Amino acid sequence: MLKKRFTAFLLTLALAATAIPAGAAEASDQVLSVAVNAEIKTLVPWAASEENAFLVTNQAQEGLFRMDAENKPQPALCDTYEVSDDKLTYTFHLRDGIKWSNGDPITAGDFVFSWLKQMSAEATNGYSFIMTDYIVNGQEYSEGTAEADTVGVKALDDQTLEVQLKNPTPYFTNLCTMIMFFPVDEAFYESVGDQYALAPDSMVYSGPFTITEYDPAVGATFVKNDNYWDKDNVQISNAKVRVMKDAAAAFNAYQAGELSYVKLDSANVIANQNSEEFSQTIDFRSTYIQFNLTDPVVGNVNMRQAISHAIEREALTGFILADGSAPGTGLIADGMAGNAEGTFRELNGDVTSFDVDLAKEYYDKAVAELGSAPAEVKLLVADDSVSKSVATFLQSELDKNLGLKVAIDTKTVQGRSELMDSNNYQFAVTAWGADYDDAMTYLDLWTNGTPYRGNYTNDDYNALIADAKSQTDDAVRLDDMLQAEKLLVADDAVVAPIFHRGSAALTKSNVKNLIIHPIGVPMEFKYAYFE
Amino acid sequence: MVKYILKRLLFIFVTLWIIVTCTFFMMKQLPGTPFDAERFSIMTPAQQESMLEMYGLNDPVPVQYVKYIGNILHGDLGTSFSYVNQDVGSVIAGRLKPSALIGLQAVLIGLAIGLVLGILAAWKHNSGIDYLTMILAVLGVSVPNFVAAALLQYYIGLKWGILPIGFWTSWNCSVLPSIALSFSATAMVARFMRTEMLDVLDQDYIVTARAKGISQMQVLMRHAVKNSILPVVTILGPIVVNLMTGSLAVENIYSIPGIGSLFVDCIKANDYPVIMGITIFYAAFYMLVVLLVDLVYSMIDPRIRLTKGKED
Amino acid sequence: MRNEAIEDSLFVKVKVKAEEKEHIAAPASGMIADAWLRLRKNKAAVVALFILIAIILLAVFAPVFSKYSFSDTDYGSVFAQPNADHIFGADQFGRDMWVRIWMGTRISLMIAAVAAVLDLVVGVLYGAVSALLGGRVDAVMQRIIEVLVGIPHLIIVILFLMAFPAGVGTIIAALSITGWVNMARLVRAEILKLKSQEFVMASQVLGSSKFYIIMKDLIPNTVGVIVINVMFTIPNAIFTEAFLSFIGIGLAEPQASLGVLINGGYQVLQNYPHVLIFPAVVIVLIMVCFSVLGDGLRDAMDPQMRK
């Protein structure tokens, strides 16, 4: 009797579980679905600093330019533009009839409004420099010493935006593809105030899609924006960005067909690299060793050269990281812009390399100059798992190839930065991600001689960078930067590049033209389509 | 009774105050700024100033503390660092529903299966089903819930494709996480129920009832189960604690926008106001559950008197 | 009304040696021996005990006698399946899983051992002092306990880990904040219960000193409660460490605790299930054995609980 009841109870449970229609079914019908590994905590343009927020915003908003598949800026909300002969004044002409998703016209004033916000004291994303470094009076405005109307960004009329720059900046249109440069509808903003961008209905959209649902922990749901100027070329009508904090769970979801695209961690790269759905890209992010030039041991240039040449970078990227990262034979990441003939990396070649004999030669020279071989050197690293693997690897390489003992000092990211700022380190593993596709984003860092940058002061280097910054001839400018990198890495060995971060991913075979950018805005849904 | 409840509530407040104070000062001891160090350092002084001002970090720590306590008493938990312009109360409130649903379902599953197993095991004492129940009970508390969650997701979600792997789009999504969380509850209930039932089945009145010729079924349902089911209420406290901690891992694995995953996230992001808020919420919730359990139990079991004597 | 037939002189006081006062004819069987006798009959508990001993021995000796170390990387055997060289296979860095698992077990057992000692020292002392002194001291100590009990323990542990650098020491310190509370409560309750029982009264009547009663009557009789509670503290401590490491705020690479190993294995479950399964089996085995042994000990030491 009881047994029967029990069975019946189990049956009811089982039925209850299967009777409800599968909620996942609607997702499989041509919805472009992408996972991100962290919450999208804010979409407020001048507060968002994380890649995932950039990803979401880039689908729903648009700036003067949008990156194409080759990471080159193509006119978007701007139709045409002129650059003055001194390359300091840009005049952008907006397209006719461009509208916000609520039907309001997009005006030059909307750009001025958001750009000024990004430069104001209200901006909390730490990206103000990306405008204030270039725009006339931007720095002064952000420090509160100049009025808004003196800043070099002006709406000449509703369709014309004029920008005045401090120095010639050939990559300025690249910068304009970043979300900080997107317009914000001033009238709408005033009507919602500090609720702006907290929910889908407290935003208006200028991009290919509008957001219909947004929850920081769940993700965002997009539908095609009917007010978008280029809507005829947008083929996807529904898309989703889903928050999946766990990489393994995201991989499971991809296998189950709930995602169109998933990033792989190194363990899954090995198992999937022969799959047709596999692809990998190199991010514009370099991990390198920063030497402290005031340290008695690594202050010796031959010691630094020895260390730099004793690292078999291919072994690190091939076996330990195994996530598509590329060995760092130069500071500037592979694929970053050079000129028509090739990328910066191709033009400058290897500025450091793995060569045990050469390393030993340098090491003997250094030991002779120092008077004795150092008993031990201390390597400062952050406590994330990649940095620690890299440190373990460096430790074994230097011991094996030079007989140099390394003690690893692991600190939190904050702790590591504090030690470096206070000049309290020998050499450290650190990384820099490019903010824009130009070598200057790296090379500019070593001009101020701070402890964080190894106390490097070299007048030749500074002269090269200063010349590049004011140069109107792009070829000379590029040459300055090529020389600067050689000086920094090959001659002075202030830094020893280790690797450029790669990211590997799987994309469902029916999804085409989903563009991944190694920089700035991570991804483009606009051009994607289903086959 | 009222006096007793007031006394307990007073204790809850004192405990909460101690927790808030300890957490508050512990957070102030952490190295660096609460913001992303690299981003913060490249802001202009004016921006840094306005950011510190916005979160009230310009005052000396004791002043911050007094202000914070004052705000809490007004029900204001402050503004989140990472969820820009959102107050902590609404951030937490937004995450309540998924956690509550999963937790409630896990308790219900645990009670349903646990009670049935416990009753069967005691009734068929020393039989196959008894041993099976005991094995399940031991496994239920021994298999870490994150291992169970990972395996369930892989096999049921992916291999067999019966239920969604994760996300929070329909009710289906809550099934696997609820099951994963319910294991320990099931085990605890089954074990407890079995012991209680065995105790009751030994009592004289059961023997009397049997002697009177009442059918086995009626003895079981009318006397044994009825009398042994009440004490199960007392283990609800520990079960709730297990669910709260379990949710920290399970919500991340299943991508559920709940409080547990919020907590882990904010810990990694150093979002102190939210961490404080969740700590207060968890502690208050737990203590209220324990209080409620005590009250309910005193009501249904006349032998327990809360007002007189000690609990020992 | 004197009874002339029976004179006082007829009564002779028997001289009994002190040690014969409580003489029991059958061979005396102490509490521990008694418990062992009963435990031996519980097959499951004995098996659990032997498995635990085996696990402890492996954790101590397996890494010593292996040709690999837990941090040695070997890029030739990345994710190797279990084979003759690597009994449990190898992980992402080609590190030998066999050694890593037993190193992880070492860490887990170490944390468990510290948690147990802490339980014994702080918990038992606190409970005993509170119960024996009574009065105002007891009242104050009980209020402290009531506050501590209200705190969800894992939350405090997590907050503690945030404030201090992650490591075995921090985890142990964090566990020690609230870990002993349960033990203190149980010991106090048990001693209070014993204090009012007849055999203690009998001992008092027989003229035993207070110290003698504490040492000979009270403490031996709480051993059961103490041992049983320790048996449940240990798996809890192991679980807590594994859990924290799994959600990424406990220990981290290259240290190899069971939680770290399970987290690593979970990430590659689809392609290399062995990396998850072995550490998961070990942790489940440890937990199962401790709880089976705990049950067995409870039955053995507290006859009233026998079912």
C-alpha cells in the first residue's frame, strides 16, 4: 500500500519535472548567444571599465566610427570627416537622419555632452586620460581649471562636430571606436538622472541593437534596432550576452547548444584545437618582466640581457599556458598596427630572443662587473594563477640556463603595485593591455622615470617619443617608435617581454562573421549572420 | 512567551551589532583602496576626490563607522562600489528571488524524500531499504555539494540533456541546482526521521496499539509517523545553514543570479558595502530561522516550555 | 527494652583496604576498552577505521616514496591518463596526480587535525570551566557563546580570508574563531547533567574530594561526547577548506589541497574526467569514513544511543 503510494509520488515528481515545456528551446532558434565570464556590473558609460560592459555597449550604441574585421575604424554615425593640414583639427559630419531608438535625432551636441562627462570629475572608470591626453584643454577641464566651453570639442551645428587635438594623433579615429567616445542623448539623460543605464528602459540606443532585458548577474538581451541607420545590413534579430562565471559551465552550455560562442581555457584548448569550430586570436596585451634599474644586481645591463635571453618563451606558451598565447619577442603585441607593409612586430622583428650561449656570455660579463655572482634574486609577482605559473617557469629557466637562483615573492595585485610604486623590488612580472591600436600605448609608459617603470630615464628614448608625438609625417613617427622599442628592449633591456596573451574560442559552425577584436570593444554582433 | 521572544530578539540585535562592527573594522584593514588600484591611480585628483566623497571614505574611520551604523538603523545599507549608482539594499533584493526559490525547493525535496526514506527505513528496520537509506544518508552529507552540482550538470544537463545546464530563464533552470542543494538536507532528514521513528516504535503505546489488532498501516500512520515527525522541525536550523553555504558554490556553477554568487563576486571585487549588507542579511536570516524553529517547536510540543528553566 | 542477647561487643568492625572498596569481581574493563570491544562488532566502523588509517599512511608516505614531487612539471605528460608511470594520471602541467592527491590529503588532514586539537583544548576547557564554576562566570560565558552561535560560521571564515593572505595558516585561524563553540556547549551540557546524577552523589557520600570527582567521575564520562564531536568536527573542517578552495578564496596553486584539485578537475571534467574523479573519491572516502566511524563510536561509547 505504502509502496504504491511512494511509487506514485515518485512518478508525480518525475512527471512534474518533464511536463513543463523546455525553456531552452526558444533560445536555440537563431539567437546569437555569447557568454561572458563576469557580471556586467554597470553600463553607465563613464563608470564602466570592464571588457564585458564594453561588449554589451558596443552592440547597443555606436560612435563616430566602428571597427571592421581588420580592426580598422570605418565611419559609423559620422559620414565624412576632414583633418586640417597641421593634423590638429578634426571636423566630423554626422549622417543625415540618424536617430536614437526613441526617435530623437542624434546630434553633435550628444557627443559633446558625453565626452565632457567622460572628462569630468564624475567619470569613475579611469578612462578620462584617453580623451584628456589628446583633446585641447581636456586635462585642465578634468582638473577643474578650465571651463567646458574652452575644451576642444564643439558642436558647430547639429550635424558637425569639431575636435581640436594637442598633438597630431594618427590613431584618433581608432580611439573614436571605443565606448567612451559614444554619444549619450542629453535630453533623455536629463529626464532619468542618476538612474541612467541602470535598466533597459533608462537608456536610449544609437547602435545596431536595443537592449530589452538587462540584469548585471544574468546578462543582456538584444533585439535589432529599427531606428538604426544601417539596419539593412544587420542580419541578426535576436542576441544575448549571458553571464556564466564558471568556465567549465560555459563550456558545458556551449556543448549543449545554448551558446553560439565560448572562450576556452587552456585545458580545453588542447582537446579542441583540431575542431573546425576552433579559432584563436592574440590580444593586444603583453606580459613582461620589469627590471628595477636602481637595484644593484639587475641594475647591471648585462644581467638584464642575460635574463632576457635565458627564457625559452616557446616552452611557456606551448606547454604551460597553452591557450593560444604567443611568445613575446618584442614588447608590442603581434598584429598591432605598423604601416602598409606590415605590422609593427613584423617591421621591428625580434628585439629579444632565447639564446642560452648569448645569455651565458652576458651573465659572465655581468658577474665580472658585479664582482661576484648574486646568491639569489627576488621576483615579484601578482597572485593570480597565470602570473604564478609564469613565475614558476621563469624560476626554473633561470636556474637551468644561468644557474641563477630565483625566489618568488607573491603578492596581491594591490600589494605588488604598492611595492613597485615604492621602489621596493628587484624585478617583477607585470602586464599592459593596449588601449588603442598603436605602439604609443606602450612606449609612452617609460618616459616619466617612475619606480613602477623601473626608474628608466634615457634622454634619447624620451626624444624619440617626444618627436613621435608631435610628428606629422606618419613614416617618421613610425620609425621613431620602432627605434624606441629597440632601445628599450634590445639595447637597454629595461623590460624583458615574455608573452602576448592569446584567447582561444569555439564558434558554432552556423554562425558566420562574428568579429572578435583584440582591443577596445571585444566583439561585433552587427555583421554576424546565421547560415 | 512575549518576554522570551523579546529577549531573543535583543540577542539577535547584539549579535548583529558585533558582527557589523567586526566586519566593518576588518574591511578597513585591507590593503589598498577599495577600488581597482590601477584604474584609481590614473584618475585625476579631482576624480579621486569625488569618488571618495561619493562613498563617504573621506572621513576618519570612527566617523565612517558611526555614520554607517546610523544609516543601517534607518535601513540604508549604503551604495555599492561596483554596481554604480545602485544602493546595496536593492542589489541584494534583486538577487533574493532565485536564491529563495532554490533554497525552498531544496528544503521541500529534502523533506519529502528524507521523510519517506526515514519512515521506510525505520519501519523495515535492518532490511535492505534500511541499509540503503543509511548509505544514502552517509553519502548525502559526505559528498561535497559542489562535486554533486558539477556531476549533475555534466550528466543530466549535458550528457542526457534532460534539464537546462544553467541560466535563469524558466522554472526548469531551478531544478538541477535545487536537487544538488537538497542532498545534504535529504540525508539529514532521513537519518533524523529514522532515529525518531525507531524510538517511537519502541514505545509502549505502539505495542498496545498493535495488541489491539490495529493494522500495521494504521499503527504506522496514525501513531508512529504522527509522533515522530514533529522533532524534524528542530533540524531546520542546520539545514538552512547548509543551504546558505551550499548556494555559494552551486549558484556559480549554474550561473544563477542569486545572493550566494553575488557574495562571492563582491568578495573578489572588494565591494565592501555589498559584502557588509549580505553578511548582515545572512546572519539576521539565520538567527530568525533558529528563533522561529524554537517557537514553532514549543507550540507543537507541549513538553517544551520556553519561559521556564534553561534549555539544558 | 534492651535486648540482652545481642551485645555491642559482638560487632566487630571489618577492616577493608581502600582499594577494595570498589572492587569488582570480573576483570575491570575501562571505558576505552569497553568501547573498543563494542566498536569491533560494528563491521562498517572497523572498515572505516582501516580505510582511514590507510589514507593517513598514504598521505604521509606516498609523496615521500614517489619519484615525483607535487610541483614538478613535465610537459611531455600533460593530462596523461592513469598509467604505470602516473597511477592517477597527470594534470594540466603534467604533474603527477598521485603525489598531488596525497599532498592535498596531507593539507586536508592537517587542517582537520588542528581543528580537532582546537576543539579539544579550547572547546572542552571552555565548556568544562563554564559548567564547573557556574554562577556569574557561567552566565557571562554562556552569553558569549550565544552570540557566537548566531554567526553563520562560513561567512565569518570567508571574511577572515579576505582580510588576511590566503594560506593554510589563515584557514586554520579562520576555522578557530567559531569551530570550538559546539564542543563547548556539548561539554558544558554533559557536565551539568552528570553533576546532578546519582553516581556523583554516591561518590560525594563516599567522601571523594572535588578534584577526585572531576578527574575520575566527570571527565571520563564526557569522553564519549568529546570523541564523537571531534569525529564530526574533522570532516567539517576538511569540507570547509575544500569548499573555500573550490570557490576560489581558499588555497591556490601550486599548493595542492583537495579543494584546489577538485576545482582544477571540474574545469576539465569533459575531456579529462580522471583529474576530477580521483580527488573527489578521496575526499568523499575521508568524509564517509569519518562519519561512519563517528556513528560507530557513538554507538560504542553511549549505550543509550544504540539502535
